[in-house]
Amino acid sequence: MTEIFPKGQQLPNEWFSGQAFLTPLQAKDHNHEFSTGCVTFEPKARTVWHTHPKGQVLLVIDGVGFYQEKGKAAQLIRKGDVVNIPEETEHWHGATATTQMVHISITNYKDDVQVTWLNPVSDEEYDSAHHDS
């Protein structure tokens, strides 16, 4: 793949399992109540379970990964997919075990909050995503 955006800085382990990287693209400002970033997930990397008070949109620009809402089967997501995540929906997203996945995240703010980080996705939950899809 020819990278559209640089890989960016590694994201903290308290919010991500494995190696994930962020390139910020647009910060919240007086015109925008959202931020955007390009997130690169190396194989097996994933977010922890989390929610967004005003929702999020993911634009998958490369690779293959998973998106899962709590209590539902994991969905395979790939280049060209758009994932619309409703507000306060507990979910995670990341790469498959064998492929990188890159997405642009568009994350809305409610006041000064855009994400609430929860518990890690267990290896069992992650492995079951491969069998659900």
C-alpha cells in the first residue's frame, strides 16, 4: 500500500492492545465539534471496549479488520467500508490476526468528552471475532 498519511505515534497500551498508531488530522476547534485521525492497526492490534457520547464514523482506507458492538457478532470491515457508530454504543475495532487495517476516525465531542475507555477486549473475545465473521 502507498500510505496516504504517515503512520504517526504509537497509541498507549491502556487504550489499545498490540501496536496501533495515530496521525491526528483535524482537532476540535471553534468550527468543528469533532476530531479526525488516521489510525493504523498492525495485525492483532485493537482498541479496548469503549463508547462515544456523540458517536463516531470510521472510514476504512486499507486492509481488513473487525468492528464489534457489545452483545453482537463481530463484523469484518475492509477497505472502502464506512462504519457509523451510534452514541453511547459499547464497541471495539481493530485489525485481523493476519492483516493490517487503517481507518480514518471522525469522532464527535459532547462538551469536552469524545471517548470513554472501558475494559480490554479479551483474547477469547478477539478470537471469537474470527469465527463469527
